[in-house]
Amino acid sequence: MRIDKFLWSVRYYKTRSIATQACKKGHVKVNGATVKPSREVYATDKIELRKDQVNYQLIVNDLPSSRVGAKLVDIYRTDITPKEAFEAKELLKYSKDYYRKKGTGRPTKKDRRDIDDFYEDE
């Protein structure tokens, strides 16, 4: 089975064309080597893919005949992604929510209160 079709069928990507583009951009590696979308994947292969700033690692257990339901995905792959990868994503989410880029408009009411509190403490 092609690697792009496998990643689509085990629900890592919503469409097969998105999986194909990820392979072309070099976001997918099989056994440590960057691969093209047409690369055949076999059982016991180790796949590493970067998606949403998380480096997923998985081992192929079996090849599905077509796209499978979310409950059946674990039959076809074993996820060995370290927990630290997901924790880093959480921290990134909080940092994006809190900070605004410079010049994106007037301060919000909360920003204004924080500025006033800062100056009152001095």
C-alpha cells in the first residue's frame, strides 16, 4: 500500500491529497528516510510524520483494505509518540492565546487594566 493512502486510511489526514502533499513537502519519513507519496509501506515499518507541530511516531501493524473507522485505527498501527510532543503543543497554544503581535490595534480592556496595575505597583 502507498504511504499516502495508508496515512489517509488510518485517519492521520482528512484527504488523500493532503497526505500526498505532506509527503512531497518532506513531512513523512519511513524508517528514517524521507519518502515520496508512492513509497510502499509494509508491516513493521516505522513512520514519523510532522503534523500541527507535533512529530508523530507510529509502527505499522497491518494494512487496511480501505479507510477505517476511528475505533478500528489501533488495529493497523501502534502509536509510539512521546508524551513530551503533546505537552509542547499545549504550551504553544497558551502562548499564542496570550500574546498579540505588535501593532495589531488598540489594547483591550484587560490589557489596559494590566498596564494600569503595573504602573500602580511602582
